[in-house]
Amino acid sequence: MSRPYSPRNSSPSGSFVRVNGKIRAREVRVIGIDGKQLGILTLGDALTMARANGVDLVEIAPNATPPVCRLVDYGKFRYEQAKRDKESKKHQHANKVKEVQLSPKIDPHDLAVKIGHAIDFLSEDMKVKVTLKFRGREMAHTEFGFQVVEKFLSEISGFGHPDFQPKLNGRAINLMISPLPRNKRAKHSQQGENSLSTAPAKAESNHQPVPVVRPARNAESKPDGSFVNSPFAQLEVKQ
């Protein structure tokens, strides 16, 4: 059982929260354990009610007139507040934007790497800005750029959706992709990395192994097993 009058200086999210005897208002609006409003009571009556129920009197709206207090176990209150703060931080990732740059003549391997990066960002609830720039005479065939963007979107369709259709803006195609909800998002895996790591092995498996031929030595051996051009022939051994 908690002790309503024990000093409590810690707070759930870094902000100061008055509890029990630290509340300074003479009258408070009390919210019961079941979440129902119990009306305006004097501070003494509210503390007596908290003691009778074995919980704390926590000030949750100090700027209200009169301040709003809740009958709740302070440990449970801190846990709920920390859980809400954690959920709010998860949604803050959606405000972050990562940029991925493409080109009409991008190599398939480079495109796969870009797609992998975009999937990583979307899996962390970040938005992805896709920019494909045309250079020089590439503006004469913008359809190739749109084909690259369409392939990019088809690969990440399980993780995000475009906020608007790809459009040509000057000499670039711009696109913003938002992550799908977690319950509708595909399961993130390292398939891209695995496919890249196994590609060289598959390529090498199509070739026959090349035997290693080492150069023959020029030294000739005598019948007794010694070598003609032995480097130790002139070495004198003292006995």
C-alpha cells in the first residue's frame, strides 16, 4: 500500500508534478479512481479520501481553476505517463524526411541499394523524398525517368505509399512517400542484403574451377637425394 504523505520529488517526464502534501491549492477538483469527477473538495478532504483508498492525490492540471487532481497510485501514474511519452516519440519519426536521389540511367545494383535504404527509412516511420534529376539530353526522353520511378514504387509498395503521383518539376521528378501503418506494413527483412551477398557466389558457380599450376623448380636432385644447386653446398660445418 502506498503512503499518501511520503515525500515524492521525482516526476514522470521531467516536469514537476505535485503529489499529496506538496499540492498548494486550498481547493481542488478531484477525479476518482474510476475516472469520474467527484467535484470540488478542500485539499484536506481530498487527501483524506486518497488515504482512505490507499492511493495518492496527484495534481494533473495545475493551471486550471481550481487545479485538477486525480486519485491514483503514483507509480501507476508514472508508468502510464512514460508509456504515453514513448508512443508520442514513435509518431515523431513521421516528421523526419530522408531523401533518395535517382537518375534515369541508374545501375540496377545501385537502384537495389537505394530501394533498400528507402525500406529502412519507411520501417522506422520516416518519410522518403525521391528526386530523379535529368541532365543534358536526358530531358528528351523523360519516359525513362518515369519508368525508374515506377519500378522504385513497385518495390517499396509493401512499406509506403506516394502522397501524390510522380510529376516533372523543371528538370527533376519529385515524389514524397509516407510509411504505411504498422499493421498494414510488410515484414522488414534483409532480403536485399542477402541477394547482394549471394550474387557473386552464384556468378562464380557457373564457371569451372581453374586449377592452380605452380612453377617447377629448377633444382635437380642427385641419386643420393641432395640437390645440385643447393644454397648450402658451400657452407662449412665445424665439428
